[in-house]
Amino acid sequence: MRTIGIAAGVAALTLVSLSRAPAQDAPVQLRLAHFVPPAHALHGSFEAWGAALKAASGGTITLTVFPSEQLGKAFDGYDLARDGVADLSLANPGYQPGRFPLSAAAELPFTVSDGKRGNAAVDAWYRNYAAREMKDVYVCVSFLRTNAYFQSTTKPIVVPADIKGMRIRPSDGTIASLVTLLGGTNVQASAPASRDVLERGVADATVFPWGSTLLFGIDKVVKYHLDMPTEMGFFVLAMNKGKYERMSANQRKVMDNHCNTEWANKIADPWTDFEEAGLDKIAAQPGHVVTKPTAAQVDLWRAAAKPLVEQWAKDAAKAGFDTAKALEELNASLVKYNAKL
């Protein structure tokens, strides 16, 4: 009888213990969409980020990465996350000029000096504005694509006057405005489609970072390269709001802990390394001409780009933003992270 009593007591204590234990979070499957190929540094970064999410959540959050526009086109990155086609999506706001005018401040030419420090500076700055400008999604991180460069098929581009009459595939809306300002014509094409428009002669030139020039095969169709850092593209990793809100409190905390400035660097820094390593490889190829502009020529480009700041301020002000304050805060963040050009 004593044995039975002890056993019953143990069973009762076990039931009480189990009732007090926290419930196991339900498994969550996340699909992340991006438009670069699997060989791209960003793909590896997203997979590493997913592994960190899984470990931190005790295995309840699992991420599957879909590269190469498998879930949708690059131009639709923001909407893929907003509409739930993907749970998370890499979005380039510059692919849709005018839709997110405040974020375009990070793309202004001759603004950011260093890709890695710039990633941290821009993410820290945009966190104050993301929920307002991109209210349809949960912005996890924002970061920069390191500097892009003018690269052409038909003639060298060395000074602003060379743009007149050329057809150029811009890297984003800011560069598109610069091309128009200088008398060129824009040919809109996403990164994966850029080689095609150049190869078919629809465009004479593009603005592209070094490493991706090789990755996307653009080096096969361009010949002339201007080794002048022009601008850095702005990107966000956007998450579907409903997916985020349906997670448990613990899982949302895990997401928040992996959606911060530290992770913005972890995700984007390998991309910066990859891009910057491309210049020497391009310069070593036969038939390629790399031109380094003089200080006087760079001054011409700086002067040509000044109206873009004024236009940005007008566009962002129309959307209701205090542009003077926003630009001051961006510059302060760049100075703080030693990334101001």
C-alpha cells in the first residue's frame, strides 16, 4: 500500500510539473525569396541567418531560402512579403522610384565611404522610419549594396558629359534621375536581366558593382569601366506582418533578436567583400579598359549630382517627411560609424 501511495504521489507531482511547464512553440516554416543566384554571397548569408534562427528558437523556426526569382521578380520584392507570396523577401526600393522616397537618401551619390560601416549606419538610421514608410511589412534589417560603377559597351564614360545620348541601365531610381539629368535615356532592367539588355544593344551601359559584374556575366558584354564609386544601393529584408504576428511571443523575440543592426552587418558584409574583390579580376581580363578619374573629373561628377539631393528632399517632403531632419540624422549616423564620404 505504501508503494502504491508513493507511486501515486509521484504521478501526481509529474502531472503538476507538466501543467506548469511552458507549452512547446508550434513549428514555423519561413520562406525567404531573393533574386540573386545561389553562388551570390547574400544567399549564403541568408542560409546562415536561418540556421541562427533555428538554433535560437530551439528548432521551432525553420527557414528555406529561394534564390534566383523563384518566388517572384526582383522588382516585386516588397510586394512578395506584403502579400505573403514569401514570408520574407529581399527588396530593393530603388527598383520602384518614388514609392519609398525617404529611403532613397541612402542612395544619394558620393554619400557613403565604406560598405561595411555604411551597412550599420544606414540600418541604425532607417529603423526610425521603416515602420512609417514601409508600414505594410515588418522591416527586419536594411543594408547597402556597396558602390556601383559605370560600365559600358560602346565608349568610355569618364565625365558627366559622356552620358548625353547614351542608353543606360540604372542601378536604382537615384541613378536613373542622374542619367536623365545628364541627357541620357534609362533602360529599366533588374540585375538578372541586365546582361540581356546590354547584349541585345538595348542599353549601352549599366551601373553595377564589381563582383556582380562577373557573377551575372556582364563582363562578357561590357568593355569600359569607370573606377569611381558612384552610389550604394539600399535594400531591406521585409517580412510579412501576419506571419510575424502569428508567431508565439518567444518566436517573435527570436526574430527581433535577429533583426537588428548587428545582423544587418552579418548578412551584408560578405556581399561587400565579394563585390570589392571583383575589380582586380575584371582589370586582369584582356580587352577591358579600367579608367581612374582625376580629382578634377570627380569634382565634375559631384557637381552634376547636387540637384539629386534637392529632388530627393522635394519627393520625401511630399510624402510628409521632415527631410532636413532625416538627412541630418543620416549624416550623423554615417559620422558615428565612420562611413561618411
